Amino acid sequence: MTTGLIPGEQPPDPRPKSGLPHQRREPVGHGTMPVENRSRSSVITARAAASFEPVGRSVASARSFVRDTLQGWGFADIIDDAVVLTSELVTNAVIHAGTWADLLCLRCDDGVRIEVTDRYPEREVPLQGPAAGMGSPDREGGRGLQLCAALAGRWGVEYTPAHKTVWFQLDVPERPVGARSAGPALPSELLPIADARVRVAVVQIDRISAISSWNEDAEELFGYTADQVTGKPLTDLAAWPHTPGTGTGIAEALQLSRWEGSYGIRDTNGRVIPVYASHLRVRDTDGDPSTVCLLVRDHERAVLQTPLRVTSADSAGSSESQSTDPFEVFIGSPAPDDLDGLLQRTVERARDMLDGDSAFLLLATDDETELEVRASTGLPSTRQRFARVPVEAGSGRYGSARMPAVHDDLASLPGAVPLLSGTGMRSVVTVPLKVEGRLTGSLGVAAEGAGRYSNEEALRLQFAADRIALAVESARLGELERLRRGSLSFLVEASDLLAGTLDRDQTLALMAQMTVPTLATWCAVYTIADQASEPYLSYVLHEDEELIDGIKSLLSKIAPPDPVPAPGARVWSAPGKVAHRAALRSSMRSLGLSGGPNSQVTSGIGPTLTTASAVGGETVVLPLVARNRVIGMLTLGKPTDEHFRQEILELAEDLSRRAALALDNARLYSERTAISQSLQRSLLPPELPDIDGVEVEVIYRAAGEGNEVGGDFYDLFPISDGAYGFAIGDVCGTGPNAAAVTGLARHALRLLAREGLSGPAVLERLNSAILDEGARSRFLTLLYGELRPREDGSADLKVVCAGHPLPLRLRQDGTVEPAADPQPLLGVLEDLELYEQTVTLDPGDVLLCVTDGVTERREGTRMLGDDGLADVLTTCTGLTAGAVAARIMRAVERFASDAPSDDMAILAMRVPGLQQE
């Protein structure tokens, strides 16, 4: 892959310089814009380019390139859409068109333009007619252009005589920057209450997000001195409230020209102090950018929080403006894009408006059967976000979320408002949020005293809810769309990762790493070997690595969940109950209630309590079903009192289906590989016998991944007292089919040789056996011989070379000569007339036998050949048989840069001679 990044450069003119007509085809209608008009109205401020070769891994590389480029440009809002579209278009280029893909990213003043160019102009894209005619989602082709039409602001296709380019442009959401007006005057009794001394921490962040300035108030608030934090990234101290798929991260917030919001700062004791912050991006006299952060305690946010603008009609001071409800004035217009911020501000102002002790806001699910807790204030931390309650709870009009309701005393109606159970709240008023008659949520304000609210307060709250309902629904739909797009991008990358491995252990690790921490805080994977086996805990992962062993130990004491094949996530309460009991036992030991001094038990309390807290929240189990069989379970968990969102569970269910198929494929591959390797090992000869007076060395390499035996084979075995048979052969072809003939030849040679037959007789009978195989028969070249060491230190050989590369004899003086004559190969003719030749190896001589995978080693048009092999052998004078074989193999491997494509076998025999007394 080749890349380039050139800030401020105009894009090259895509039109050909040869004078030929420039063909361009763009969809007609909404979302399109001619290239010429677009070029005049957009200023290119940066470009990044890359080229990808036509292989499958290039698609993942292209996604990473686009993600890194847009992240560097600060366009996090559109990364998911850009990655999905790029993945589709690059796949079309490198997989379907089979050409290199040129990827170009252009940063404009109004968005980002991405171009994908392939080198197959004849492969036209059918763009005539309306977009609906481009193809069905069920078809294998055409989905890339449908995604462009659905996600991109503008897109098109351009043709040149040598290239085809598909481009799309994504618009960046506007981030309003400017002056803010002051809020309305308020009576003194309505002003927010602050500490006796309001401290404002002033922290300056340099261009790499490291702290460069830290004032005295920051030291008082957080406990760190300036020397302790200077030079450290602010992200090391910040605890950012993160919701998967939504919100702005701390790194993005520091890059914005102006930002306000809430997050946390960890103090020296590790506790998180909620703060309200105002960020301002500035430049120093040298032009270097930095960010100035003003931080106060969250309950003192009024010191920094900027009220929204008031319209000119309101600022005129008319009686109508003065009579406007304060809650409506505060929410104002336009509503923020951040749903969480909007909801939190709504409940805080609702509580203040009705002088309540707490407030809460719930959003309805798509089927309006449940309400999901999304924001609250003044309630215990146990009332976690994303917990769900049924819409119809209790009896009477007070139990309905579809109409305003006033509860004078919850003590008389226990369970009427499940969210408030056990909180000490007595009276509550709830009103529905409706858009076009459809229930979208519920807003409530509660107080600790009974009889605090009447119908008048309910009408005021309903009036405010009606004003905010449309903004909440719009922001909620925007969040769901971002979640959907983020989920699509997540599943694309997950599928690519899972498809990239066939190793079972690596697949298990990928399953866990993709879910933690994106979908859950911790994850456990159970596997089932077969239908008769119990689920086995195979992998555990937590976002804090120090807790993995504790969770694994805790889960090992619990019976695994039942392998139910029903789709969807189901709640598993066993881990939470065991965690609760473990925490209780640890607390009792810390109080000395279990007997024995505290000093003997306190060492284990910390880890036990931490582990119990880690798995004390909601735990769900999703079945891993592949090929109509449950092969395991994916268990996801949250820490104490946290719950899963329905959207996250649906995404996890989709991931579990992909992971189950990948895990089963890895299992099948492992089984097939084990069977293949076991069968192949049975074709290899056992350990070579030790021959007195002769050194023997064999090197064998089978071509192809996972092959231990191919078409080449060798053997060395005793025939009778003092005589040994040796053979080296090559079956036509490679792989398992050739290995089958290899087994036939090797076993037949041993059987026939031990019957006392001569070399030509052995090969003639083997030739008949090969021809009897019929259509499965293959040609076979074979060098067979008998070796008999002599008392004077030499060795006699009888050799038959049936179509095989001739054996080479290396003498002590360095001369190399063939040791046999060529004869017909086996498996072709029925009547063979073969003869054997006698060779005597003197002390120090070497006999080298190879297969044609050695002599036919190629690099371009060059081939090693018989002469090249002989030249290498001449340099082996005085070497042992093992050293000779190793030098030959090194020479073969270095002759070409590519991996060998043919099986290779090397058999070296050396007569060292008698040792001197």
C-alpha cells in the first residue's frame, strides 16, 4: 500500500490529458451535484491518498486508512459512514473487479469527499433510471451504490479510458461557535447555592493534550501539585461519561473551538470528582494552539454554564415574554444534539420548577410496552440508566404512563411507580411525552413529603413536557441512527476479523475482545465439545486485567448456564447471587465475625469485594448456535447495579451468530487438520536405521500449507543381514492424491524387497500395482537401490533409476559424476525391461539422491538444474552427510525468493571409512 498526505493541495484534474472525451455518469436527482460546480464551491484543505493491491486483506487496510485519516482531521461524527461506504467500494475494486484500488480522501470546507478508483473501466455500473432500480438488498451485487444513496450527501461515478471512479461526499454537522447572551435576572432566593469559597480550576492543555498549566485552585480541588501533573495527558485524569455509539470523547472536546459540559476528574485518592467544564481553544503568539479549561464542582455549574440565547422577541421585555414559563425559557431553542445532555437538563429544570427533591425521565421502547430510565436527579445511584419498567404498572389512573398522574402518597399505593420504590419519596407527579399521539416517554417529579402536588403542577409539567417532547424525540432518533451506523461499522469489522482466522483459541480471544469494553464490562465464553458434553468455561475477559483471575475463579464455582438454543439474550442471575454472598462473607470476615484475628483474613478481602462488585450487575447469556447445534454460550456482564440497553443486546445477538459460525469453522478446520496430519504421518517411514560404516541424512519438505506428505517420498530399511534397501521417488502431482500413491509405493517396495527379489523385479511388480489402480494411477519416477557395507570401509550399491533424476557421486578429490543411467519411469508401460547397475563408494565418497523439486527450483527464467546441483555438491568435499544435505537445501532455498511450489526430498549417504586405531 502506498500513501500520501498533502495539506492544502488542490485535487488533481481527473480528466484524461489525451484529448479523449471524458465520460462521467452520475445519478440524477436529490443528493447529486456536478463535479464542475462542486470544485468551484469547495476549497480542498487537505488530501490523503493510498493504493491497495487486489487481495482480500486490502479491504481491512482501506478501512483503517479512512478511519485514521478522518480521526486525524477531527471528523469523528462521520467516521462510521465513511468506513462502511469505503469497505463496500474497495471490495468491489479489489475483489470483484480484481484490480488495484486507489483511495483518495479530500477535506473540504463543507465536508469530506472520498474517491475509490479501480482499473477496470469496462465494468460499468448500471446507474440509469431511479435509485430504486439499482438492486435488491438480497442480491449479491449493487449494495455499495445503495449505501452511497442512503448515507452520502452527494455521490457519483466517473469513467476514463483507463479507470472508473466512484466518489461520495459526507457533510460534517455544523458546530455552532459564537457569543452567548446572559440569562434573565432572578430574585436572590432563586440563585443557586455554592460553597463559601468557589474555586475555579484553570488548566491549560497544549497541542498534544498534555497539561501545561495548573493553578492553585486546581491543586485544592483535586490534590495534585502542578509538578505532579505537568506534561501528563488530561485523559489520564478525566473520567468521561461514555455511552457506546453516542457522545463526544474528551479528545474530541479538547479540539473544539468552544465546549461546555460535565465529566469527572480523579483526585489523588482515586475518587472521581464530578466537575462542570468550559473549554476554549486559543493560540499563543507563536501560533501554537492550546485549550484553556475552566472547571468547577458540578453543583456549582452556574458559575460557568452559559445560558442559551433568548430570541429578540423575548429580549424586548414584553409582558408576554415575562409571563413565559421559566422551564420553557431555560430549555429554549434550538435543543442540543446530545440526547443525554438534553435529558439531564430537562430533569434538573423540572425538579427546580416544581421545587421537588428528585426528578426522572424515561423513554419508551419502539413497541411502547416498556419505559427505559435515561436521566434522573436526586435519586440513589442504584436507579441506573437503561433499567426498564413496564408502561402499565399498578392499578387506577395513577398507574398509567399515558396520561398525567398525581400521587399524593406512595405509601398508600406501593409499587405504583416502581422507579421510586425504596427511595423515600412520598408524592410524585408524572406526565407523558407524546409526539403525534404516540407515547415517547414519561417525565416525573417527586418529593419526600406527602400531598405536595396538585393538578395545577401536573398541568405546568405537562405544558413543559409538550414543549420538549419533539426535541427529545428528534434527539432520540438521531442517537438511534448513530447507534445503527456504529453497529453496522462494528459488525463489518467484526466479521472481517473473525473470517481472518481458523484457529480456535484465537477465535475465542477475538470474540471476547470485540465485546469488552464495547458491549459489556466483562465477558465469558463457554464451549460445548459435543451433545453429550457439559459446557466448559473456555475464556474470560474483563476490561481490568487484574480482575480476570478473580472472575474466572468465581465462575468456576457456578454451574454453567443451560445451553438453550432459543435466540436472544436471557438474564443469568447466578453470578450476581454468588457475588453478593462472596461480598457478604468478606464483609463479615473484615468485622471479625468468622473467627480468628482480622490480620489473618484482610489480605483476601480486597480482591474478593472487587470481584464481587465487578460481576454484581446484570448478566446475560446468548447461545452460540451453528449448523443447528448449540456449540457454546457467550456471557456478558456489567458491574454492580448496571443494566444493558436493548440496542446493545440486539447488537450482541447479531455478533454471537457471526462468532458461532466462526468458532464452528475453526473447530471443523482443527478436526480436519488433525485427521489429515494423522493420516499423512502414517505414510512417512519410521525412524531411519543406523548403518555401521555409512552416514545417512534425509531432508523432506512437502509443498502446501498443512501438508506433511506429498508426492515425493523416501525410505531406508533393512532387507537381510548386512543389506539395506533405499528409495527416493516422485509421484506426479502434489497433495493428498499424490500421497495416496506414495503410500502404495513405499509399502510395496518394502514387501517385495524382503521377498528376496532383485531391484528390477521389485520395480516391475510395483509398476503392475500402479497400473492396476486404473483412473487413480499416477506416473512415478523412482530411484531404488540396495546398500551393503564392506569390511574395508567401502560400500557396494546396486541401483535402478526409473525415470528419476540421476544420483550424483562426490569423490574425495571433489569430482562429481552420475552414479546410474536413466531408465523408463513407472506407471506408463505394462512391459518394462529394467536393469540394475553396481556402484562402489570408497571411503569419503558421498552419494546424493534428490527429487525434481530440487533440480527444477526456478527464479524467473532461471532454473537450478542438474548442473547447478553438481556445482553446489563440489563444495561439499569433507563434509558429513548431514552437512551435505543441509548445504544443498540452503542453496535451493536461496536460489529463489518465493516459497517452493513442489515437494522436495534429499537423501545423502556418505562412507566415512574405517577409523584409525
